[in-house]
Amino acid sequence: MAEENGSGAAATPSEVPNASSEAPTGTPITEVSTPSSSQPPALENRAELLTKARAFLHQPQIQREDALSKRRFLAEKGLNDAEIEGLMRELPVQVPLVPPRSYPQPAPSNLPVLLLGLARLFSWIAGGTAALTFIYYRILLPRVTATFLARSSLKSHHLSLIQKLNASLAALKESQSEAAAVLPKPEPHKEPAAFTTCLSLDALLEQAKKQDIEVSGVSEISLLRCAISDFRKGSESRNPRTEEVFQVLEGKIPWLVSEEGAPFEQRLWETLSTCPLFVPNTSPSSDSPSTPPPADGQEVLYWRYDPPTPPSPTALAQSLSALSTSIPKPSSEKHSPFQHALQSMTDFTGYISSQMYMPYLPVGGRFGSGSTMAPAEEEVRKEIRALKGLVLNRRTFLPNASMRPQ
């Protein structure tokens, strides 16, 4: 043991056996045996025991064991704690064992697979782009171009039609303006025909109720005219003032006092002050002198209604009137187309009835070759021939039953 560890201590083989044979690598320290003598020799001292223990601790296989196993083994050999502690301090610092270099092989690099996938991806993208480009230029682009050209031609056609329509509308408007120049102008202040015959507010409201017209839909001129007429009936033909006109209207139509009727009442005032049919005077009647203005300077106005003068007929109206008078009036008597035939048949029936009671004459005496007929018989034969010819003509020239008037 001293030769293997390089120490100068001498030891006999009988005292210290070969540690490599008794304590192989990986075996616990307790298996390493000492000499089999039950009692140590008397000449062995304490220093020799320490030398043996020091040499034992410096063995390579013992150095790999843990400190606890070393301390327990030395204590079993008779060393005390101080000696064991001193021997343990003399040992060199143990370096951690380096595991054997049996690392696993690194995994193969994924770079080739990645590059191959990228190459495939770019090839697919390039092929798809080429296919889409081919489809677009061969299939879609001609259709889009044809659609665009069709839209452009349709738009230009519509524009030309609109221009023609505008030109025709302008020509029509010009011709209408020329034709309307000879037409009578509409009267600006004309009452509806249904209200012109009403002479009082009660009759006017009754007529509006019959026609299902609200008060707001009645003509303002008719309302003001009837209000002035009602006031003149009860005030000895005196023209009313403005306040009196509206008092009569509000008495007959209470709706004018409400908030909804205020705008309509304002329209009535505008019509009264602007319509030329209502003439303001400073006197209550035409035969009374004008009254002086009151002390406050406000002039009192009395209103009267002047009916509009009928307009003179235009040239067109005059020509239409002359044309209507020149047309002959149809007769009231209606003659049937079969009246003449019916009259002839009636006469013939009467003649046959009258001849039934004449005296009998022989046939030879009436129609003989040498006999002569009386004037009456000759007349009868002529009538029969004429009637026969008339009947034949009627049957030949009459229209079919389907073409006869119903």
C-alpha cells in the first residue's frame, strides 16, 4: 500500500493487506478487512496505527467514498474522534466527479426540411398566380371589357334619348304656349260653382256639409261674400266694418276663435284686404255721405262686395258658339228602318180582308183571254205585283241577322 500511494511508511503484508483486492471499486468500506488477529501486537503503538489509517484514506477507491462511511470505519478500528478529525483534514479537497462523456447525439437540423417546404410553398404560389393570371386574361378580362363597352354604349344611347326627349319637350312647351295664347285666361278670383248660388252663411255651410267639405276647405271669397250679405240683411243695407264682418263669421263659425282656426282667420283677413272684389269705402252705404275720421286718426272702412264682370268671349268661344248653332238639331221622332214595309203589309192585309166578302166571279170570266177586267181588278193586280216586287227586293238586299243593329 505504501508503494502505490507514494508514502515512506513501511508496512508488512501481514499487517496491512492489499486494499485493491479486498476493497474493489464500488464496494462499501465495511468490507475492507484488517488482519485476523483478535488482539494487536504489544509492540504496535499509536503512531503506527495512525500511519496505517492515513495510508488507507489515501487509497483512490477509498477517496471516492463519502465522509460518513470513512469516519465510521476509522471509529471501528479504534481511533478516537480527534484523530479521525485530524486525518480527515489531511485529505485533499475532493473535486466533483466528472461524468463520463457519453452525451446523446444532437438531433438533425430542420433547415433542409424548412428550405424544402419554403421552396414548395413558393412554387405553389407562383403556379397559382400564373393560373389565376391566365384565367383572368383569357376568361374574365374579355367579359369585363365587353361589359364596360356595353355599358358605355348603353349610356351614350340613353344620353341621346334624353337629349331628344328634352328637345321634344321644349318644342311641345313652345307649341303649347303658342296654342294657349288664344285660350281664355282663368279668373284669379273665381268661386267654385257649387258656392256661387249661396247667398247666406247658413246656405253656404249646408252646401259644404252636403259635399263633405270642411270649413277650412271653403273658399274665402264665398265666406266673406255671404258674411257681408248676412250683415246687410239685418242692418238696413248698410255695409259692415271689418270688425263686424268677422263678428258675423265668428258667430256662425265658432271654430275661427280657436287656436286651430286662427291661421284660417288670418287668410280671411288677407283675402278681404287684397281681393279686388271687396271694395273699402269711408261711408256705410253708397247714398250716404262719407263720415269724418274719428279723433284718434284711424279711418273706419266699410266693405262692400262687387261681383266680377263676366269676361268677353274669346274668338275661339265665338267660333265654337257659331258652329254649335249652325249644326241642325236632331229630330225627336225616330223612324224604324222597317216602318215602310210594315205599313205596306198592313195595307195589304186590310185589302185582302175587304176582298173576302166580294161576290164570286168565274175564273174564265175574270182571267179569260177575251175578257176584260174591271178597273178595280186591274188596280188590285198592280198592287199585288208591286207588293211582290217590294218583298223580293227586301229579302234580297236586307243585311244578315248577325249584322242587324241590336
